[in-house]
Amino acid sequence: MTRFLHGMIRAIAESFVFPSPVYEIGSYQVDDQADLINLRNLFAGQEYLGIDFRAGPGVDLVADVESLPFPDASVGTVLALSTFEHVRHFWKGFDEVFRVLRPDGILVVCCPFYFHVHGYPSDYWRFTNYALDMLLERYPHRISGRHGPERRPINVWAIAWREDAIPPTEEQFQKYQTLLNLYARERLARGRRIAYGIGRVLCGRRPFAPYLDRNRWNTEWIRPTK
């Protein structure tokens, strides 16, 4: 997890009301990311369960998102951050999340797009913001986002409210955008800034856009059509 993603989740957690219990899919905490990847403090005071494909730090339950061991309509909030690119049959995972969420439940999902092949057990998929929008069509209220250049985003994410969930207000949406500006920032080391600047002069902007635009983002509120 990057500082941008941690800041994005912090902005979301402080802007909207999330029902308990909160279940995090893909909660394994990598050693060198302990200060970024632990999201429990962002949902303090709520029942929180970390779920992952393997046992380890941050994992309360070993389970597969393609076959979650929970009853129908039993979960308030599901977080799936940089997870679905590792799910072999991702559509089954999205169906399982929908099944276990209560009708008033909320899903927060984030996926990398412009990123190297990585992680355990393997790295299978990349999603655009259009793909997330299609996969979440049955959620009437959605907020989608992308990070970086428009045509080569670094990450894409969505917040999706089920049919009986209290939808976000305009005030909450504005607060979320304000906090994104405040929290979701990544500083480039001075040496990299200089190197990318020289590269931009020599080769043009396009090859370096994901690095030069690492603090740019766009977010959209998708509401039900009347």
C-alpha cells in the first residue's frame, strides 16, 4: 500500500458513515508497510475482522473471497484494497461480497492499474474505473475514483452503497474531496523529481506521466437515474 492509498482510505473513513462489522479482505500486513497497511485505527470502535488467503500479521481469519464462510446479509462494510487483482475468479469474489453484505451495507474496493506484477499467490488482473463501475452496477449509489493520468491511472477505486444503505450527502462528498487533497499525497524524492524532469524534456511528458501525476486524482458520484 502506498501513502496515496492510505490517505485515500483515511479520507473515505472520515467522510462517510460505515456500518459494523467491518471486514477487510486481503488484510495481510507486509513487514515493511506496517505504518501504512494497518487500517484498523481508521475504523476505531467498530467490530473489525481481517481476512486473507494466508495466515500472518493482521489476519484474524484465513478464508477465500471466492467462498466466504459467512451467512447471507451478515456484514456491514467490506474493504478490499489492492486485493482483487490477486483473485483468480474475481467475478465470484464480487458476487460473494454482495451476498454477505447486508442490504444497508457498503463496499470499498481499490485496485492498481499501472503497477508491476506482484504479490501472493499471484497477480492476475488489472481493472479500469469503467470495469469497476460495470462490476458494481447493482449498487445504486457509487463514488468512483482514479489516481494519476486519465488514460494510464495508477490506481482506481470505488465506494458502493447497497440498496438500503443511507446514501452519501453532498456535504459528505465535498468533505471527502477536501480530505483527499489533504491526505492523499505522495512526495517524490528530489533526485527522482530531477530525473523525471530531465526525462520529460528529452522524451516528452507521456512516458513519465504516472510519476509526474502521482498526486492527481479524479472522483465522480454516480447516482441512480430517476
